Amino acid sequence: MRKQMHLGALLFSSGHHGAAWRRPHSTIDQVGQIEYFEKLAQLAERGKFDTIFFADGQSIMGGYYGGVSYFLEPITAVTAMATKTSHIGLVPTVSSTLYDPYNMARLITSLDHISHGRAGVNVITSMFDEEAQNHGMDELPSHAERYLRADEFIHTMIELWDSFPAESIINDAEHDRWLDRSKIHEINHHGEFFNVRGPLNIPSGPQGRPVLFQAGQSAQGKNLGAKYAEAIYSVAWDMQEAQNYYQDLKTKAARYRRPTDVPAILPGLVPYVGSTHEEAVRKQAALDELLPLEDSVAQLGDFLGQDVKQWDLDAPVPELPDVREFSGPKGRYEVIKRIVDTEHPTARQLFQRLAAGGGHATVVGAPEEVADMMQKWFENGAADGFNIMAPTYPESLEDMVDHVVPILQKRGLFRKEYSGTTLRDNLGLTIPNK
């Protein structure tokens, strides 16, 4: 059977373009309504997508682009969406820096039960000191410490998921035994960051363990993903960068004796789809024209950790320092540095490139052109699929579902129907050895 790609939809606000909320008839007034996200989830499910994914932050982010930020809490939101869908996977984001593993293992296992086996979880380490200051800290721990904690967080969460297996429920009323307690065990975890006795007080869900996702781009982030993740949301501006990341991650995963198809690598993709190439270009240009310049400057300043207000807008971007000198989120910085070093854009051009997705791959064209680009990456060791970051909702996602997905299906590159009932089924994953 021919290998097929995976598709996810990263749901965010009224769209991933910084000016999406400013366009006529935008959906910005609906982002606090669960019905809005339920409809988007149903749209992605109609397109047979593997997952819907909610990013998250623990503070009001930035202040640029009208202050558009995270709104609904992800686990709550995707749990609600579970009741309005039947096949699509549900992946909220959680921070290993700001949560503890027992509560998180319990929440995600509850989601797995409620969704009948469609739960995943994207583990991040958080990015900004403002988030830490909402959780009793003056600033985030160092990058290195955050990833040490993340490793222990995931390890402990997995131990908890395995501590109360579903088969321990025997429901033996005759002998007054609902549980076979011999199958339930304490984990007695005593680590550098967590002390957890266990067991979890909820049995494992329909797919045994929820599916682990991760999105690290730094060296430590990639090592963490290679060790634990079953799918990775990556950032790559062009195919060469995507291929380098793909090969590096797969090599690292092999050192942990992971199966060759695990983890699945899913770069973010920002699609502008038109009936013709020219129409797609016009769609992108119309959104770019709505970008407030001062917001683009503020966003780039946050990404680079420096003041960019004095840059000449129509001169090439100054050379950026080596990533080793940068103390902020390294993955995004590396992507922007690659764009600057390879394309030598002006500041104005760089602002436009980052307007939707902040450095993720962008494709502009007719449906066939978009499908061609996706197929090229998929068949040339750059991606196992894509995490779709629609510039506007619902229009851009509708364009993918109604016009691009049918082409991928016709080419045998994407499913026409779901193959199973759980997220593991649809990702082709087995339950890892305990």
C-alpha cells in the first residue's frame, strides 16, 4: 500500500495571518465561541484530516496585530469539540514548565475517554517570562533546565498513563471486586523536578496511551522529540531546510531505537489557494496590505530579541548574530536567520514573509500547484505530512478541504476515509512497549 501523508489543522483565532482579523467579515468576533471552533473541527474532519491542534500560551501575547492572542483554554476547547466530531484527533498544547505531570496525565486521559480514543498532547516548554510571572516565577528557567524538566515531565506522565491499565477493571460483583488491584501499581517517581507516587486515578483510555506530539526546533528540543514524540510539528521555510531537519530528527530517533516511521514530521504550511495562481497571489497581497507596519516591527523584535525599529525598511536586513548568542526561543530565530542569510530580504519583505506563520513554509497558487508542492516535500524526505496554518478562517481551510485534498486523494497521497476510530489508528501507530 502506498504511503500516505498526514494532515493537521492548527486552529488559531480568525486565521494565522497577522491581518486576518482586520479583513472585512472576519471571524474575530467568534473566537470566544466554542461553536466557531466546532465548525472548524467539523470542516477539517470533512477533509479527513488526522488532527486539529490548539497552540497555547499562558499570558497575553505580544500586543502586535491588534493584540490577537490565545483565548479559550485548549484542553477545555478540544474536549467540547470531541462531542461534535467522531474521527479527527484532538491535540491541545500543555507546558511542562507550568504544569505538573499528574494533573496533566489525568486531564489528557479524560479527553481520551470522552473522545473515544482520539486524544493527543503537544508538550512545550513555554517561551516568555510573562508566562512564568503568572505562575509564581520572576522569569522562565534557562533553556537547558526547561528541557531537563520536560524530559522528566513526559517520562512521569507516561508512567502514570501505564499505572492503571483498563484491563484491571473486572467488574466482578459476585466477589465484590470491581478492580483487579494486582494490575495497578504505584510509580514512586522521585526525580529532580517531580515526586509522584501514583497510580493515576483514571484507567487508561481506548487507545492505551494518548499520542505524544512535540514542536522543539533547538538541539535539546530535537533530542526530546526524537526520544518521546510520535509526531512533531516542525518549522521549515524551504525544502532544503525541511530535509535537513527531517534527516537529523530521524537519525536521532534511530539512536533511541524508535521505529523508522516514528516520529512523523509535520512542517507547518501556510497555503494561499486560488482558482488560478494569479487569484492566490491577490489573496495574499490583499492581506499583506492590511498589515500595520508598527505591529510587524513589534513582532519581529519579539522573535529576534532586539530593537528593529531603526532598520531601513527597504534596505537588506542586517546580518543576525549566531544562534548560540541568542537566549530566546531558538527555533524561530534559526528559521528567520536562514531566511535572512539565504534570501537577503529587505526589512519590508521579511515582515511580509513572517506575517502568517512566522517563518513556516508558505505556498501560493492554484490547487494543483499547492498539491504539487506538498507532494514534492512528501516524496523527497522533507515531510510525512503537514500542519495546515490557514491564513484566514474558514475560507483558507475550506480551500484546502474542497480543492487541494481531492487532488491529493486522486493521486493516492491522502486517505479518502478514516482507517480506524482512534488517533493511533489513523496515524498508523502502535502502542509503545511498556
